[in-house]
Amino acid sequence: METRPLHDRFGVEIKGVDLRSITADGDFPKIRALFEEHSLLLFKGQEMDTEVHTDLALLFGPMEDRVADAAGTEPRARVPVPMMTNQNDAGDGVVGRDSLRLLNLIANSYWHTDSTFLRTPSLINAITAYVVPSSGGQTEIVSTRAAWQDLPQALKDKAEETVFLHSVLPSRIDTDERLLDLPEVTRYQGQAWRAVWPNPVNGQKALYIANHIYGARGVDWSEGRAFAEDLIERATQPECIYAHEWEPGDVLIWDERATMHRVRPWPYDELRTLSSICTTVQEQDGLSLVSPADGPIRAEEVFPNREFIRT
Ligand SMILES: [Fe+2]
């Protein structure tokens, strides 16, 4: 197993691995250790299908079940693998520029961390590419561990005391309000998380931030949002970004506790198909370290409904 840096602050490509043959007591512990240290892993030239993809993700933890999370029910052991594609239902072309499916993908072009609005956030996203467009469509990733390290002490102190409020609605509203017609957008109540998430293995702190933030506990929402925007801007300066140019067979795995990402535009009349599996954070991954000491989101902190937004 050889590694090559992807960026001078984070991320490695791992060579000499066939992801079809990784086992929990074989190569996985080495991969997990590299994940804890580098926050982003790339494997190239993999023979992926949904089964290989699922088995790989399950090594990191339980598969995220967003339906169960929204309903407050027990997650299923295996969930259909989420596809991120602009393919139409007939499978013979792409959806129109105005379709909600495409707009929901375009909403991922804001800097974010996946699943911060779920009851239990995600540990990883493992993504593989099947069809890539002729240009664009890169996934850009930054290290929020590096961003933490570069913060002035006064902002570190402020962040340590901050609990941010997260919802999926702001990025969807900013993209196109019609996305509020999708139940998979409106079914979550949102969550409150500490702004700093220490890694339980090595103690390295990272900012836990995303475009999903609409406010912070105990201050005006506009003030909380402005603080989040400042942190996001600092974390996403051009020199901080690793931009991944997808090729079919690439697999990227990032640490949701220590990165943010976004998708770049592509010619939307071209097909782009990736699949993405998030796994759920468990106690040993540091769930209690990001949970607010003064309790989860409160009724008065929940992001308002669409009627409120439109006034
Ligand atoms: Fe994402």
C-alpha cells in the first residue's frame, strides 16, 4: 500500500489496493488509520458496483438511512445506494435544466458537510464515479482541520463556545424555492452541533461548518450566520482547495468531521452519474464531542417553515 499526497495540508491517494478484497481484519485497519490522519482518501481504477461500494462503506459504520432518521425510526441494515445523477427516469437521456432532480444536485455547489441536519450526522461519504462529463463537475474539498489550525486565537476561543444550528433548507432555498416541494428536502427538523469537533483518535480539532448553518445558539441568527460565513470563507480560500477531476472507477472517501466539499458546474446536457454512501457516526467516532453540552436543538431554534420564508 503506497500513498501520494493530494494536497499539502490533507488527503492521500492510496495505491496498490483492490477495494473488492478489503476485509475488517485485513487491509481495513491501515486504511482507517490513514483516514483518521489525512481526512480524505482517493483510490483509482476500482471495479465498483453497488455491492462492492456498500461493503466498503459498512467497514466504517452503519449505512445512513435518511428515511428512518427523518421518521425517528430504527435505521435499516442495508439501504438502496443513493445515486447522484441527472439521468432521466427512462434512462435514455438527461433531465431538463429546470428539473428538481438537477436543481437538487446543483444545490450541492455550496460549500457543505453532508448530513449535518440529521439526528445523527455522518462519519464518511464514500463516492464513486460511473459516468463523468467532458468538462467540469469536479468535487472540491477543503480541510476544516487545517482551517482550525490557521484561525487566530480569538476566533478559536469564540468557535469553542459556539453551537451552530443546521438545516438543509437554506441551500435549497438559495438554489430554487421550488425545491421545497420535495419531501426529501423538507422532512428534517434540523440540528444543533458544536462548531469544533475534535478527532477522538488523535485529538486534532476541526471546524464543523457548512452552508447548512442558519444561526447559532443564544445569539441573533444573523450574527450566528455571519460567523459561520466568515469561518467558511477562511476555510475555502483557493490555496486550501483540492479539486478532484473525476474518472470512472475513482473512489473518494472523506471525513465529514474534518472537511467540507462542493460540486462544480458541468454542461448539464451531459450525463454525470456518481453514487454516494454516507455512514453514520458512532459513539467511538466522537459523537458526544460534537453534541452540545446544553442539549439538542430546541423548538424555538428550528428553522421556520416555508410560509415564514416567503413573508
Ligand atoms: Fe455533499
